[in-house]
Amino acid sequence: MQNLKMFSLCLYPRHHSIIKQFKYIPVGLGNNEFDDNWLKDNTGDNISKKNPYYGEYTFHYWLWKNYLNNFDDGTWLGFCGYRYFWKNKKDLPDTRKSILSNVPDEWNDYESIIAEPQFVNNIKLSKIFKNGDKKLLLNYRSYLKKKQNVHFHFKVFHGEDSLSKAIELLDDENRDPFRKYVNEEISFHKWNMFICRSKKKIIDYYSSIFPWLQKCENLFGFDLDGYGKRRIYGFLAERYLSYWFTKNTKYLSWPVFKLDVDRH
């Protein structure tokens, strides 16, 4: 793939042959045993042990500290999972043949590619009862009166006060703009996936987000119950990615789809 390097972030070694079929770079996350055919986030300067809490960002940290300088500026560097993939073109079916293989012409005028937005302004009341924080459950009628924005969505799935507390830990440049973003926007760009051809922009992003996540870690720690709260640093990063790339880059939203590669 000319001028495109795509990292596919995986938890299981069995996905290696499948990922290589797409000519992607296979990345092994966390504590599973990956052989030397993988890039691994547990070498060099790393935070691999935090993978249950940081998700994909243990690799982003490793890339920032150990590997990013191997690429020239202007190379499209992209990230996907082992279930969620970028499409070659818009309006294609959700099949293996649709998985991104080349840089589309539509990208020529942009610095970054982020996932198409997911709207969060229509959360069903049933999900409040299934996933909501206790404070929300005790006051669920107020849910009907609240503006369903990115901040409210985070409260439902990841804790009543956690995002507000995390925002207070941001640097002066980003604190108020990010607060405004989560309180006004009714959609965000999911999956912690992006593609960017400016190495400087990627470094700027990492230099902004990781000091903030460290401060959040010092506040919230690791004694966290349930997937929605245990992986809080990855979920905070997901909202921050949406804010940061829309604010600091010329971006294009692009389709992402889910594919069970073990079945297809």
C-alpha cells in the first residue's frame, strides 16, 4: 500500500495470518504471548501492563516513545482493530473486500481521517437502567429533561462525575474548549481510530493526551469495577481524540465497519 502504513491492534495471536492478508502491520497488545512476527507494546519504554485500562493507547504510547521516528512525514499512518476496519470507499458492503487497501483520492486535501460520527442524543431509557451510574438511576426521571450530549453519554456508561473531574486536569489551552465540546456536541468519533499523514500532528496529539491521562490515572487509579469504568482511560481518550483532531487538523470523516474476521 503506497504511502499508507496501517497498524492493526490485536489481543490474540491467532489473528496474525488474517491481518497479514490485508498487508497491515500486526500489533500485539497486553500480556498475551506474541512471537517475533508481531510488533509488541511490551518492549522498550512501555505501559503495556495498563492495557486493561488504557486499551489501544498502550500501543500509541509505545509507538510515540519507540517507533514513530522510523516513518517519514507525509506517510499516512493509520490504526484499526481486529474487528473494526476502515473501508476502501463509502457505501461499500461490510465485507473483507471492502477493507481499506489504498489511499483514496478523496483524502488528498486532508491531514487526518477519523471515523464517521456516532450520534448519542437518543439514548434509550432501558440503557440508563442497564448501564447507568447509581446517581442517574436514582434520578432517572431527570434523564428525560437533560440534554443528551457527549458528556451525558459518558455519564451513563462510564460514571457520573468522572469526565467532569478529568476535564479539570487538562492544561489551560484545552480545558475550556474540551468542556465546551462535550457539553455542546451530540456526536463523537468512536473506536479510538485515526489516520494521519503529519507525523508532527501525531506527536502533538500524543504530547497532549498522555500527560493528561497520567493525571487522570493519579486521580482515579486502577481499582475500578466493570468494563465501562475499568477502561476509563481508553474511553476518555476516545472523546479527546474526537475533540483534538477536529480542532487541530483538517480532517475527513470516513466509514468504519465491524467484521468478525474469524467467521468471514
